Amino acid sequence: MPKKIRLGILGGGGDSLIGVLHRVASHINDNYQIVGGCFNPNFDDNIAFAKEIDVPTDRIYRDFDTMIEEEMKLPANKRIQVCSVLTPNFLHFPMALKLLENGFHVICEKPMTTTLEEAKILQKAHKKAGTVFALTHTYTGYPMVRQMREMIKKGALGKIHKVDAVYYQGWINEIIHDKKKRSTVWRLDPKKAGISSCIGDIGVHAFNMVEYTTGLKVKSILSDFNYLYKDNKMDVDGTVLIRMSDHVKGVIRSSQVATGEENGLAISIYGEKAGFRWEQENPNFLYMLSDTKPTQIYKPGHAYNSKLSLDGTKLPPGHPEGIFDSMANIYLGAARAIRGRKYNDGEFPTMTDGVRGMNFIEATVESHKAGNTWVDLEK
């Protein structure tokens, strides 16, 4: 069996949800071993956390720059091979850029950067480096999302007419109505989160899901945001009309103040032959809708599913798989790419998806500020 890929982690310490998600996902398919990194800004907390999760402290670094400097002193067969960037948004670009420039593979949280300009710079650096870059749009890892993608690719829906993607959460409700609280949350701070909160955090997931499943590109958008309070500089709710072609249109709805909602990502795609509906909170069910036949339900693990779907399924039918498994499938695809093995282009989102995502985020902000006008995305 090949040796495990040496993984470094940046951020994700303490009680970070995203940290747990990435660490567990990296272990699921036995491809990675966490050998070092920098989990927390405070060095004492950094060391304490490394001990807590049983990572040797000799390669836990005081800061990111020290990590790069010290790792580059090690022989190639000892140093970290790939780094997961799990920090707040504003650190994604400088960290990913320096990692690429020093020959590391990168697994990065979204949004990839805080501006489209940064995304393009990163894209050039990635092309020059020739290393693997995986962007963790986690939900592309679900077997039934992959099944939907493959069936659409083979013409199951025929010509697509309409796409409706929604991502509703309610967690900012507890914060947004208290002026003191909302000034302490980094996702509501443009200096740390970038120009958008709701669209930049969750709306971009819905956008990615639309392009990933349909295979089509969004060409133009019109957006309308809600900020709730005049002193709040970041959107917490947004509706985006999308045009994918003259006859393929849709809507992306996202909110962080949808009271009572938990993690309500869902997508419906309608075509001339049939429609698909999938919900993240019930990820094992893919509904195929028809005007002439009863609704069909596809479930993971069955032989009728595509190779891509079955590759991302770890348990026999009837055993629920969830968000950890979905992220693990992205790590699995990245591992194949890092090892130079053949892989399906649907196994993990790439640098291109990161650039597309930033183009989408900036276009939605531009559209809203211009008085809800149509804005073209770059080709």
C-alpha cells in the first residue's frame, strides 16, 4: 500500500466545525496523515490543540510563514505534501499563493479568495506550479449529487429549462439584531470575509451546485440583497436571478436569517423530459420527476447508479452517509490527483470553480449596488 500523503492543516483549531470536518474527512479513506501545521494564532493554544488531537508538536509552527520556511528545509520525502487552508476568508489568498509558489498541493475552503483579481492571480500561480488545487465545495461529494450530474450529462432530462437552487440558514438571526454582537462576528466584517457574507458564504455553494450538476455556465445575473440594518455592511439575505442561455433561466435564493432553517441547501432542475430534486438535509434521496410516470427515487449504493456515484459510496444501501463522507470524497479525488492517478473531473472542484465563484460573488454585489441590474459574468 502506498505511503500516506503528508497533510498540513492551517486553521481549524479549537471547536471549529470546519476543522473537525476536514480532519475526519482526510482520515476516512486512509490516504492522508496529518503531520503538522498551524491550527491557532496563539502558539500555546496551537500546541495544546495539537496534543489534544494527537499530532506531534515538533512540526506545529508559530505561524504560517515559519511553517513554509521550516518545511522547505526538509528533504522532499519528509516535508508536507499538501496543505488544507481552513482559515477565515481573507487569509485564503496569501496562504494559497505562497503554498503554490513553494510547490505544495493545496486543498482550500471557499470562497477561494476575497476578490476576483486575487482569484486570477492565484490561477496564474497554480498554472505555473503544476500542483493540485482542490476547492472544498463539500456538497459536490454526495453520491446522489454525483448521480444527478452523470444522468444529466447522459441526457436524462433532455433540454434543461429551469433551475431553482436554495440555501437557507438562520444562524445569524441570533447575532444580527444585536449591534454589539454583529460587530464581533468575522463573517460580518468586510476586512475578514470579503465583500459578501450571505452570497460569499452559502450562495456561492448554490451557484457551484447549479454549474456542477447541469454542466452549464451562468452567463448573467440580477441580484437583490437585504442587509436588515443600515450600519451592517454585509448582506445576510439575497435573491439572484440567473440566465444560463436565452432559454435556460433560474433563481438562486440564499439567506442567513431564514428563521428556524438549519442547513437547507436544495436544488431542482427541470428539463423537457423530466426533473430532478435533491436536498442536503436528506442527501440519500434523489427524486426524478415526470409528467407521465410516477416519481422515481434514486438511493446510494445500488448497481443502477453511475460509477462516479458508486465510487463515492462507502456503505451498503440503507446505511446513511453524510457530510463527513461528502468531504471525504473530495479528499479522495485530490489524493488520486496528487498521486498522478486517473480520476473523474467531477471528483473535486478546481481552481476554475474558485474563479467562477468569485466572479459570481462580485457580480451579485455589483448588480445590487447598481439598482438591481443585469450583470454579465466573464466567459
